[in-house]
Amino acid sequence: MRSFDVAIIGGGLIGGSIAFELSTENLRVVILDRQEPGREASWAAAGMLSPGPDSPRDLPLVPLMKESLRIYPEFVGRVEDRSGQLVDFVRDGTLQILLAPRGEFERDALSEEYSRLELPFEPLSLDAARHLEPCLGPNAGAAAFLPHEATVDPRSLTRAVMAAAQRGGVEIRAGSTVTSLMRERDRCTGVVAANETITARHVIVAAGCFSADVAPSETWFAPWVPTRPVRGQMVALRLKGIAPRHVLRSERSYIVPRRGGRAVAGSTLEDAGFDKQVTLAGMQQILRATLDLAPALADAEILETWAGLRPGTPDDLPILGPTSIEGLLIATGHFRNGILLAPATARLLREWITIGRTSFDAEIFSPLRFAREKLRAGAH
């Protein structure tokens, strides 16, 4: 039997970032991943760091997204220093394209919303937008520049975070499936993983869309993690000729430049269960939308296609914080924002564990909200 201060279930960017933060507190930490760490949603993501809401349901998340973007450069710097690895983090902004025929109306509405949210937003003429990005197509109805947005290569970041955590003394176990949570009355005391009992003062469930399946036989655990998989298909391109220098994004698609003349384009939102197949329909949707946004990329070479499973929740908000079982915390359900929210999530979990409170009000993301909703529904 091994004993740790913290056992983290899930070795994606969220779990790895939490482990890295906790390692700076000289805590004994173990990451338990059912396969090779970093090979699920973190590996599949595009890496756009955008604090703007994708839908009205995202509005409660904007303050946390803004805060996470604010601390991102410092987080990346610490990871690079500890790991000795460079992370492809770029702060070049995003060109937001509003499609014809309602482009100008939608840009003005978006401008008002960004002003209310205190997010930078610079309307551009289409001539100015095409000067900035000559690959832009004729379907653009209006444009705006979002100078505060950034990108990161999630694969390089996840590798560096894991290396930084290991250098801080974190033990990382691949192929270590957690089959049950250990509980004594109202306290979680550890886990059983790969037929081994591991005791821990704190257990953090950070298993993405697989979080709900961590302890399927333990009904007391399920209400806190109503996660579901949401498939997203992606394509990587080698660019030829005119290539975008900034992220290009519309309501239908996005193109994220990478170093070395590459880009990634996506993505779909599909309720396909745990199926990670790349489909003809999915690729057709992405490629058509990419060409509508930037027809000059027609000669780009397709390098790679893949699909990932985002962790969705009933309200599309993450599940963060302590449960009513002492020692058991949740950090999952980040949906489309896991890469952006990794630094803030790691800081919140470190604060909960080390000082019992957080510097940022995260009550709206509490795992207890789902149990409260059931009680309210039962009252009616």
C-alpha cells in the first residue's frame, strides 16, 4: 500500500497542471491515468485561448476565463523553467469574421457584448481585414480584431507540464485505472487502482469525460460528476502559398496557425458517445467551412485527422471544488475550455487543498450544485 498527500485521477492537462501546482507546495502527489497521460481531450484540442463566450450559457464562465488568460504567460514561464522544455505559446490575437449577409449587425452586437464583459474588441473594415489576412474569402460580411487572444500547442504544453510535475516529485502512473474510491464515513481516504490500494489525504477527480465512470458501482459519487462526451473532429494542414498569421474564426469554423507552416482547423460538436472515429460527414463539414473562410488554403496538404472527446456537463460549465465528502474534490467538465482554464483550475485546486479557500469566487462551479438542483426539483 502506497500513501500520498494527493491522488489525482486523470492525466490530461488539467490533472497535470494541478499536480504541477501542488508539487510547488512540497506535497506527495500521484497521477493515475487509465492509459498514456495526455492522450485524450488535451491531445485533441486546437489550443485557442479565447475568454469570449461561445453562447449565453458561457457568460458565468467569462470571469474565470479572463483570469486564466491573465495568468497564462506566468504559468507557461514556470512550466518551461521547471521542465526545460519550450511551449509554443503565441499572443498574436484573433481575427473574428462575421459572415454575410448579417455580418455587420452581428459584429455590432458582439462589440456591445464584449464591451459589457470588458474584453478588447476592435472593429475592422473588410479592406483592413484582408490587408491583415490576404487569405480571407468573399463570404466575410464584417470583421473584428481581438488583440488579447492567444494560442498554445496543447500537445507541447501537456508534455512540458508532465515533465515539470515529475521534476517536482510527482509520480505519474500510466495504465492505472481507478476502479473504486475508498470511503470511511464522510471522508474519502484513497482509491483502488490497478488492484492496488492507494491512500491519500485528498483525491481529485480530473478524468474529463470519463469522470462519471471513475466509480460506477458507488452511487454516492455519481451526482457530482454528470459528465458526458462531446466529440470534436479536427484536421491538421501543411500550408502552401498564402497562410494565415493570426487565428481566423467564424461561427462555423476556425483556423489556428502553428509554427513550421502548419495549421489546425475544426471543429465539430457531436453527441456520439465515446466513439472517437473520424467521419466523412465531419471532415466534409470542417473542410467546407475552412474553404469558405479562407479559399486560398485550397492547396493545403492534409497531414492528420483526429477526434477528441470533450467533457460536457448539463449546464456546460465546469465542475470545480470540494464535495460533501471530506478529501474528495472534482476538477472536470471544462467542455471546450480545458486548455484555457488549466492555469486557473490548477490554482483553485491548490488553494482549496492548502488553505481551504480560494482567491477567486468559484461557487457557481461547485459539484454540489447538481444535488441542490435535484432537491429543488423534488420540492416542486
